[in-house]
Amino acid sequence: MEKNFYWFSLIEVIVATSIITISVFWVYKLISENTKIINKSSNNIQVNNMFFLSKDCIESIWIDNYNKAIWTDYYFNFWTDLTECSTWTINQTVVIDNLGYSIKGNILESWTNYIKWLISIESPEIKTLTWEFLQIQK
């Protein structure tokens, strides 16, 4: 009696190919999720750095200029080398690493020697983050 192992080998190949295919898709899924987490972390680090840039921008403009103005909402924009900043009353998008950010400062409270700011940074890639800052006249 002659035994035919041809179909048994074909079934083994199909099962092994299925297992390898499923494993490759799971590895691809893990790599994709890890890349998303890394990008989101990088964006959050960038936003946290922008809070300090915004604080320095506010500090570089004299407190009297803000106290004499009639506006309470300001948008901040940085030059491409991040060495100078400017304020606007309309939204100006700051582009860093090909991502657009909107940096807005609201004056919550002011007096002759201090201004309390609420800085918010928003981008389509991240949720809006806010930070309070107290500017004191020196």
C-alpha cells in the first residue's frame, strides 16, 4: 500500500504561511502604533518648549505696552530662527518642523506692576494646552 504525503505537506505549508502572515501583520501594527506614540510625544515636547519661548517673548516686550493697549488677546509669532518674536491681534500660525501652531496669550488680570497671562498653544496634531504666567515689572 502506497502512502501519499503530498497533501499533508501542502496543508503544513498553508498553515505555516498563515501563521507567518498573521505574525507579520501584528509586527506591522505594533510598529505603526509605536510611530504614532513617538510622533505625539515629539509634538508635546515641541509645545512645552514653545511655552518658554512665549514667556520670553512676553518678557521682551515692556509691560507698559500691554497695559496701555486696549486688547486683551494677543497672538505670538516667531521668526524662523526663533530669535525674535512679534505680537498680532489676528491669528498667525507659527510653523516649526512643518507643523503649524497657534500661540495665543490672554490677559486675565493686570495692574500697574504685573500682568497675569493665560497662554494657549493649539495645533491640529495635538489638543490645546494652556499655561498661566505672571509677568512682573522689574
